[in-house]
Amino acid sequence: MPCTGYKILFNRGLTAKNPWIKKTTSDQKAIGDYIAKRPEDYTGKTCLHIGTGSSSIAINHHNKFTHIDGLTICPDEFKFANNLQIPNYTNYLINKYKLEELNVLGEYDVIIDNNIKLYACCDEHYMDYFDWILDSVASRNGEIITHTAGFTAGNVEPLTLSEIDSIADRVQYKTYKGIAQDGNIVFIRSK
């Protein structure tokens, strides 16, 4: 399928209606709940939260992480996040599939993207993005946390656990599913 040139129709064009800014989505809540139950695994680490939504990761866990960077393609989420004025939280208005814009970011101990394939413009740019997040955590022996709710998108093939494994194997990472209370959380960690 040819690339649409990053013409992502955010929220099906309903950018004025962003209920997840006021209410955290269930998949995002599940990831946040997992982090809350395992503070020893996240204290003192750096985090990149992609698709910040209600900024619940920063609001609830900024005291664990040394720094949290957030990415969003939604101007309302960007404004909301920056208005929080959390000292160790920086939010960026960046399309995660435009890798040239990600050069403002560094490497992370934890990358959270609960909608890892959602809003992909095409499979090629999705694969480039997935390689980028793997490289951004692998050098720090970090982890990627995602959720099966974000495995599908309207214009690309649905993501499968075996596909994640085959991509992650390039940096000796493996997929682990269901090790949290919410059996739909997926962790991508070193083998």
C-alpha cells in the first residue's frame, strides 16, 4: 500500500473532541497501574511516552522517573501537557512516524506507546518507527511497553506478537505478553 505522505487523520478528523485528555483510556490506565505496582523497576529511569493523552503517566509517575518526554500529534494534548508544568516532563508536538523530527530526542530506559501501530501512514514508516524505538531503548537495556489495543489501524495490516518478535530479534529483544494484571499489556525486553 502506498504511503499517504503522513496525512494522518487524527481522531477521524474530530480534533476538537479529545475525551482522553480528561479521562485516561483503559489501555493507558492498565500501563500506569502496572508501573504503580512496580516502582522499583522504574525509579530513576528515563521515559518516553508516545501518545500522551491525559498525561497520566507524567501526572502519576513523574516522581519515579528522572525525566519523561512525551510525544503527541494532537495540539490539544500538547497544550494540556505543557500547562501541567511538571518540572521533569517535556512534551513535543511531533508525528512519531516522521523520524527526522525525532532527532530532538535521545535514548530511554522505558518507551511507552500503547497504540504502537495506530495512526501509521503505511507499513514502511511503521517499520522505520519500530526500528527507531528499539534502537532508542536497546543501548540502555531498556524496555518498550505497549498494549494490544493499539495493534490495529485502518490502513495497515494488524500487528501480531510474532511480528513484534521478529522485528525485536534484530536487537536481541523478545515480546512478553500478559505478565501484568491486564493480560493485554505487551513488554518488549532484552532476551
